[in-house]
Amino acid sequence: MLKGRHLIDIMDFSTEELDEIFELANEIISGEEKFSQVCRGKLLATLFYEPSTRTRLSFESAMMRLGGKVIGFSDARSSSVSKGESIADTIRVIGCYADIAAMRHPKEGAPKIASMYSPIPVINAGDGGHQHPTQTLADLLTIKSIKGTMFNLKIGCCGDLKFGRTVHSLIKAMSRYEGNSFTLISPKELKIPDYVKKELDNKNVEYSETSNLENVIDSLDILYMTRVQKERFFNEEDYVRLKDSYILDREKMSRAKEDMIVLHPLPRVNEISYEIDRDPRACYFKQVKYGMYVRMALMMKLLGIQ
């Protein structure tokens, strides 16, 4: 049972528990009207200490579509953190008002700290450059729905692999499914952290690193694009130099398999050309929709709603 649990890291749940969430998400997709009042009387608190469009609105629309309501803040300056309140005290107060909380924070580990003091389930909606487990749930449901499997896939991760929390979570999750391998595509300044590679080595998961997308795109089943994140850089010059390292355009896509799919956690800046949006292999807006449905399923499970 997932009732009362927290989701801080995608590894908090077994693959069997993830499958439970995906099965429920597919039930919701098949007949959303049946679920329109299952969370009536429930309150979601969205605690967003960092800007967000998709994730916050996805959580809020997910709860509202289930018949629940939402409270919270989207700017830390409008909360008591501006007065010096600790995360531990904030979540204990929120636990008096709401039934479940989704937290985004610029500091790695902040949602984990919140979960240690929280009387209600806490969902990590992104903590710095560390983890983004509900985006990973969206990614996995998208892959499973479109590719029909989560096994024996060659996954290319391209762009900012150093600070890209969505990539870190995705690699962790997909490395649990047999036969998957990774091609890690980035400039040397934005390479995947060593701890992620160590985890892959410990699991004997195959991976390779390159700085050249064109040389490997033809071998991929999934291309996971990421933006170079300006907000993670301390030096503006480094950002400007690296921000256009990879731009996926029609010419590059012409080299890819006919059934390769392109994913992106969004927002994009200019790393995917708008001409790619018309390509049937572009699945990043489907990914957004799947993200809402999987968050609906996740919140039902954590609240113990059948």
C-alpha cells in the first residue's frame, strides 16, 4: 500500500508500486469522468519556493480534476520563509490545513527534510539539481504508453546532464528495467555527475558518453532533450557559451529511426526547433498530458483513495 507514503526519490517506490500507479493512470485516461469526485473534501498544498509553470499547474489541475481543492504559494517571498521560518515548521503548519503537499525547492534535500517532520504525504516536485520524481513518473508513463515497453531501450539524454534533475531521475528509474542502455550527450562542462555513473556501474548498466548528437542519433529509441538551465549557472558567460550546444532540427531528425520518440521535460528555450513539433516522433506535449494523469493517480494512491 502507498497510503501515507512520501515520494522524495523515484527509488522510494518499487517497480511493482510504480506499475500500480501506471495502471491507475491508464484507468483515469480511459474514463476520467468516473474519478471526478474521488478527492472531494481533500486539499493539496503546493509549496513552490522556486518558479514553475507546468509542474505546479499539473498538480493543481490534477487535484481539481479529482474533485479536490488547492492551497499554497508559488513564490517563497509570499510565505513565512521570508521571515526565517524553517521548512520543518512550515510543513507542520501546512499539515494542519492540507491532506497532501507537493514541494519544489532550489536546495537539494529540502523535500526530504520536510518529509521527516510532515504529518501528511510530501511529494518532491523538484529539489535543485537533484531529483524530480513526478516528472520521471510522467516520462515512464509516456514511454510505456507510446513504445509499449520499458525494457531493452536505447535512451539518449542530451544537453544539461550536470544540473538536469529530470535526467538524473530518469536514468535512475530506467536503469531498473532490464536491457536498457544510455547514451549521454553533453559538452564536457555539463557532463553527468560521477555519482550517477557510479550507480550505473554498480548495476552493470551499459552507457557511453559523447559530445556529438549527430553521430549517435540513428541508434536511439528515445531522445530525451533538456535545456541548458540559466538559473543553475553562477557565471553568465558560461551560460551564453553553452546554451546553444545542441539544437534538434529537421536535418538531425532525418538521421533518426522512424519510431524513435523525442521527449523533453519543458520548458524548452531553443534546443528543439519548432519545425520538429509537426514530426509524429515529437512526444513532449503528450508527455505533459501524461504527467497530469500520473499525478492524479499518485495522489489517489498516497491518500489511500480506491
